[in-house]
Amino acid sequence: MNETQILILQSFFSPEEENRLRDALPGFSVRFCGPADWADALPEASFVIGNPPVPLLRSAKKLRLLQLISSGANQYAAPGALPEGAQLACATGSYGPGIAEYLLACTMSLFLRLPAYGANQRAHAWHDEGPVRAMKGASILVVGLGDIGGQYARRCHALGAHVTGVCRTKREAPPFVEELHTFDELDALLPRADAVALCVPETKQTIGLMDRRRLALMRPDSVLLNVGRGTAVVTADLVQALRDGTIGGAALDVTDPEPLPPDHPLWDEPRCILTPHISGGSHFIGTRERIFSICLENARRFAAGKAAVNLVDRTTGYRVSQP
Amino acid sequence: MNETQILILQSFFSPEEENRLRDALPGFSVRFCGPADWADALPEASFVIGNPPVPLLRSAKKLRLLQLISSGANQYAAPGALPEGAQLACATGSYGPGIAEYLLACTMSLFLRLPAYGANQRAHAWHDEGPVRAMKGASILVVGLGDIGGQYARRCHALGAHVTGVCRTKREAPPFVEELHTFDELDALLPRADAVALCVPETKQTIGLMDRRRLALMRPDSVLLNVGRGTAVVTADLVQALRDGTIGGAALDVTDPEPLPPDHPLWDEPRCILTPHISGGSHFIGTRERIFSICLENARRFAAGKAAVNLVDRTTGYRVSQP
């Protein structure tokens, strides 16, 4: 038995998946850890699968690879979070398809006026709400073209929409994006969009991105969607924009503050779809399976002494290798 | 001026579209007709664009081609409806994309439990409804693979679903359908489906298709959608199936009876999305434009003495030529 200790988060994987992870690490000492075990187990661990509390990681002197089960890696990539020489891999790629489906379902629901038809249904009213927008031919502005934004853009394109992307740095547009621009061009793009989808992480650049001024650049029949972090939208400005008809509707899976307090006025906006941060996580059937397959791949690579996939650059916080 | 009289339904097309239709028929006497004009104008007409009342068509002795603005052509294809030798063309192909988008939006809304999240929102409750199904990997059963069913199947396939089609006669599956079966195999297919979408016209075979027995063949987490005719579902049986959890949800744009009476129990089913027959018609931006382009094409062909597109077989009622 190899004395190298492998720690794997307990009860996230199914028993069958746990067995497959164990089989991928022949000869290693594999231990499944609950929250109470991390402090005791981390000092001996070479390879960890899971998201242990950051403060405990200082004791993980033997750590060579930390495989997160999350997409976000910022707190683990922060200076000093991991011991020198340890590598960090994330689960980016697992969550994108689910969150993209959430975005698409909400875009189409808003285009079709399903919230208004829902209100009619509760009033038992057989009432026609008039012309509606189709995805086919719609102009979709995807702000942030990472895993989530890219997966959403791909789906919009497949349904015949005209997709414009906004990203941090100038690069060539992927085949499912008609135009790719940088953030400094955002103001000029907002008036053209039938839907604006925010798929950005929380950074200095994105906090307060959609404020009163930028909401006013959108059209009265255009809709706003947010799945990144709630702070990308100035909530009070959004409430006002929905009330006075500056924009046509909104769908938010993230809010600022979060959870939204029970007395917040946003709950009662009839053209706003509100969900409690459920598009990510492992809510979507398939997401957990994708996380497992990244973990399994890196377990195999660790056992074989090969370079890991989905590595995160610990200085920039961005993913450097693809799965 | 050619004395051949052409009648075109008034105010369905925009003034610019009316001009383009007129330009496509150089030398013909083109008249735009309101509802009051049909009786007077039909006896002289050789080519009609619109849906005049069927009883008046008996007087249209000179009629050579009737171009409908509807997809359904049954009453016009009925024996004796049109004079001998007149051809019938429909607008099939115009409505499919819009209705398919309605179906997709409702499928995804039901998978994502948006009706339940809507109820939570009205209660100001930040409450997680648990795991949800994605289109990616879902098993979608499309009952009726005509224009509407085909367009829906295409979109489901593009989003990574496994699509099974059911149609009248055995034929080769199109590339976006994994399996194609006939109606006699329906019972065996229902238990496998995550969503069952009814895209069938009203015929002897489809009236009462989804009754208590067939609803019980669906799974408790599966959802039913109907956009064809309300009679394809036995409404009382559906209400019962939603109440006792036999199926997981429903979306209906057509009902039996229609409109649904204000005191009908279906209005209050929390897992049912109800809309007032709005997925067809020209509600979707783009639908009217597609109808226009079929009409324009057949106007050009009529003027040139060429065979029309989108012809309907007057004995079977089915379309025989593609646009």
C-alpha cells in the first residue's frame, strides 16, 4: 500500500461513484471525509477532492493537487490559501449547461409573457396578451462569455438568435457568436438587444454594471437576466426600471442582497422572474455527473503522474487547462 | 390590363407587403377584399389569397388557386368546398417555428419548476425546490411529427435531448429524431418519456388520445404538453392525473372545452401552465412574415404560370408540395 493519502469529500458522490474513484487510485490510501474530518486528515493528504474550509488548508503541507467541486475558485486561488507548489483544479464546465438552460427557459418565458399569462390563469381569465418575441431572429447580448455565457450563446444560436458577446479581452468570435466585443463597447450594444444576459463573476469591473444609466440604454421591450452575482445589477435601479417600463422584464437567480429579504419590493414586480440561486449548484440532473467525470479524470491522472485538467492559474484565478 | 381578377385579404398584410404582392402580379387586376366584399368579388376571381367563408366559395366558378393564410386546410379540402379543378395551397410552415418555441419554453419551465418558484415568489419565500431536469439528456416524445412537431423535435435535439417521434405511417426518422414509431406503439413509449408533446390535428384517431389509461402510463415526474387541439386530452382525466400526482405537470395552449370556462377546476392546478390558444395565430414575431413569403411566392408562380408551392391534396387534406 502506497502511503500517499487521498481525501475525498464524503456523500457528495454516489456509492458507485465512490467505488470508481477508489478504483482509479489503485495502491493509494483513500479516505472519505465528512466536515468534521478535514482538520485531522488534511496534514497527510497529497490529493484532495472537495472544497475544504480555506483556513484548514494551511496545514496541508503535503498537498500536491486540490480538485474543487465548484466552478468558482477565487478563495482557493488567493495568495497563501494553498501551500507552495500545490496545484488547484476546478469543476468549471460542469455548471455551464444547467445554468445556460435556466437562462434560456427564462428568456423564452419572458419573451412569451408567461408571467402575465400566469396572472391571467390565477384570475381564471382567457385573455390574449398580444404579439410575442421568438428566439428565432432575436438579438441576444451575452455579457461574459465564459463557460456559462458560452453555453447559453451556443443554445441561442442553435435556436436561430443573433448572438452578440461581450468579454474582457479582444479575441476571435466562436462560431456560435455573430459579434464579439469588449466591455468598453457595452453602452453601444445595449439599445440593440432584445435580451441582455449577465454571466459575469463578481469583480471590480462588474459590481454595479447594470445601474440606472445602463438600464435606460435598454429598450422598453427588452429583458434583463442575471445568473452571475447579484451585485452586477443595482437592485433599487432595477425595481425602478421595471416599475416605470424602462425595460420589459427581468429574470434573476442571484440578487443583492441575497437571500432577498421578505419585505423587498422586487418580489412583487409582475414582470420579474425570481429564483433563489438555484441555477447553479447541482440542481440540474447531469451537473453532478459532469463534476464526477472531471474528478475521476484527475484522479486517474494523479495516479498516473500526469498533468491535471481544469487547472486554475493561482495568480489570475482563471482556468488554464481545458477538460 | 389582363382581366383575370386576383383577390387578396385586406389588412392582413402591411401596405409595403400589399405593394409587393401587387408587383408580383403585373398586368392582373388585383383587388383587396374586406369581409363584406367576398360575396361580390369571388365569382370573378381566379386567384385568392385569404380564408373566405367556405359557403361563398361555391360561387367562385373561375377559381384556379386558393392560397390560405392558415395552416389547417380541412374545411377547404372537404368534398365540394372548392369548384372542380381549383387548387388549394396552405400556409403550413409559417406557424411551426412559433408553436415549437412555445412548446420548448413550456417544457423547460415545467422541467425547472418555474410555476412552483412563481408561487414561492408571490409568498416572498426564498425556497429551493430541489433537483430539476435539463433538456440535455431528457427523453422527449413528440406525438405528431408534422411542421409543428418537427420544428419542436429539431429544437429539442439541438439542446441535447433524446427525441422519439410518433407519426401516422412508418417512415425513416429525420436526422433530429433518434427513433420514429407509429401510433400503435404509443403505449410502450409513454413510460420512457420525460415530456410528451401532442402536436396532432383533430382526427378520429386523436380525439381522447390522452385519457386516464394513457396518462397512467406516464411517469409521476413526466410532463404533458398540448398545442394541437384540446380534444386530444380528456380534460377531466388530466385534472385528476395532476391532482393525484400521476403526472408531474402540464402545459396546455388548447383545451376542451375552449375557451376554458371561468369555473373550470383546471385553472387552479398549480403544476399546469394554461394559455389561451396563443402559440399559433400570428402572435410570434416572424410568423406573419413567413405567411407573407409563401403568399408572395405563389403570387409570382401564378403570374408565371408555374406550379404552386404548399399545395394541399384535396382528397387527403395533407400538404403535397413543400415551400
